[in-house]
Amino acid sequence: MLDDPQDLRAAVAAYRAAATGAGLAWPDPAEAPAAPPDPFVHELFAVDRIPASLTWLKSQPWHSRRLLPDGGELLPWPADPGEALDSLGFAIGTPFPWRQQVPLFRFDLILFTFVLGAGHEGEVWRYEFTPDAWDTVRAADSVASLFTTWASAITAGLISRDALNGRLQVGEPRDADPLAFPPSVTHYPLLRQRQRECGVDLDCIDRGFDCHEELFSEINAARSALGV
């Protein structure tokens, strides 16, 4: 679901308030102008338009700052097309073209993306960079709902500041959707249920390595077509 930019701003502001209330150091909240991406971004992700909400979020001056749960960071617009495509190498079985999503948040071995594909535009999906983790799944219906979930978890004490590294650490997400948080998925029945609900191709997931190899072939073909 695409967020209205004003709704997204409000959700991010509420998250920032909760995070700083928990003791997280946040940079100057002054907003940067919403700068559109370079034209190659449309070609890279095979779409005609980039939503205003994504343009606003990508323009925020948080890059390289560990402001998200478990020290996650907001990723800038991709500067290396080949690296951006390679980062989608675990997006197997998606119910939209695998290429029509932008890397959004990075949490160590977990990547959250913003979906640009029709029918799922604005959703946030998650992937884990481990060899046998076929955990393609939707993390949230929208970016605003994700920030709202995180803010509520901070308020409830499920996310707190680690005194040693100064980052926000996720505890046990009781009474919250665990797929909205960056730790690895361990509740596989819930994972499979969500995959069915959001249209993941479970036959592809079951084929695991073979489907993964097919995706890498598609990524290499896209890289060759783009000359990257």
C-alpha cells in the first residue's frame, strides 16, 4: 500500500520521538529537500515512476547512521547498479517481478525492500542473506505501518537502547508481528502462513537452491542488458 507522504512523515516523526525517548542519539531532524533519483533508477528497477513517499524517505539525511532497530540503516539511492541488482539475489518466489523493488533498509544479514511492482506497490518485503534461508515474505503493508509498529514496540519496551553500543536492540517481540522486526525468522509455521497470504510462490521456495540459481541467472542477464 502506498503511503501518503504526510502520513509517512507523521509515522517517522513518531518513531523518532519514541527512539530518542529511549535514549537513541538522532541527528538534526531538519528535513532535506525530497530529491528525485537519477533517471537510471527507473531503468534499473524496470519501472516508469518512483512514488513520492519513497523519494521523501530516501532524501532523509540518515544514511550510514544506525537509527533503526538492531542497528539497521536507511540505504541511499543505489550508486552501483550491479550491486543493487545483486542485493536482490534472495528474492525468490515474489508475487511481483523480482526486479521491481528498491533496497530500503539493511540490518546486518537482513534486507528490507520497497516494492514498486503493481498490486504490491508500497509494501515492504524482507530477505535474509544466508545460503539456505528461503524466507521471502512481506514485512509490512507499508513503510508507515512499519515505523508505527517499531514505535509501538519501543513504547512497550520490546525495543530498548543497548548501553554498550548505543543502538536500539530488539527483544522478544511479544504481541507484535515478528516479521516486522529484523531478527531471523524462527517461527516457520508463521512464516509459511504469511507467505501464503501475500502470494509467495511456495513451489519456488520448496525448490530452494534451483530457484535461487534461476534468479541469479536472471540477475546476470539484467546486468548484461544494462552494461553493469
